[in-house]
Amino acid sequence: MANRAYLYSANKELTQLRDLSEWRSEIPLFYKIILGCNTQLADSKIWDYEYPIGIKGDFNKGLKKFYYFLDYLQTQANLNTEALAGFKQETMAFFEKYKEREQELFFLEGGEVFDLIADIEPIEKQNESLYKEIVSISVDIDEILDKKPSNVFDFKNASWLTELQKDSSLLSVYWTQVTYFSFNKS
């Protein structure tokens, strides 16, 4: 089995979680964007670990930011606008079909992915780095959406944008109602 990142929706207390997504061997860009509002470190609900290795963010604000950013990117040259529109449509369709998945928070469990290189860098340090990356991407997106430059790739020099310019499929989504570590009965 591949090491995966798991994304859930949750109530404020993190006592009721619902499965949303899992991604193999990395933390995908769409997770980083939707977790980017009121982002906080959190204790894991899967692993008994002494440090916070989860991340939570505001559900409604994060989802809106993702939609607005996808809409904006469709105005940019040299991106696959059809694919970007499809990512938004896929996301909207999932939450339309599974309304009970809409809660107060997004909650990320990245411990399995971090464990891939835990012998090089401790899991909690990897999670702190991811947290800082999420906050940085969120600040970038806020500035982009505020200014709406005609060419975002000239406006902002950020590695995540450079990668996105090369491959708009980096924003592809995967939604599911059941993950390997399911919390649907919590």
C-alpha cells in the first residue's frame, strides 16, 4: 500500500469527521489551497503522536478560495481552461451530492506521507514546513485575487506557480466518500 495523505471535513472540535479525499505519496496542491484559510496545526486523529501532525482550515472560506482561484486561472493564457473548469465542476458536484460532508473545517492527515522520509526529517518538522507552505500559498492567492493581474506568471514569482504554469493538472481533484482510514461513523 502506498503512503497517502487523507483529507476530511470536520466540526470545530474535530470529533465528527467525514471522508473527502486521499492522495498517494504527496500532499496535492488543491489540499494546500483549500486548507489556506484560518490554517492551524492540529493533533492527528489517526496516529498517536506527541506533536501536532495534522492541519485544519476553514471549510467554507477554503472552498470559496479554491473556486475563485480556478475561475481566475481560466482567464490566463496557456493553461488548460477546460480542465480547470472541470476541477471546479467535479468539486461542486461532489458537495452537491454529499451535502452532509460540508462542515466547519477541512482536516488533513499527512502522517503517512511524512513517514516516507521520517528518517531524514521528523514528521512534526515536515508538518510545520507544510503548514508554512500552505500559509504562503494562501497569501499569494489572496494577493493574486485582489490584483487580478493579466499574467499571473509575470506578477508572482513562486515555485508552486511556476510548476502550475508547466502543468495545470497539478490542480486536479479527487473526491471520495470513503477513505482507507474512514471516519464516517464518528
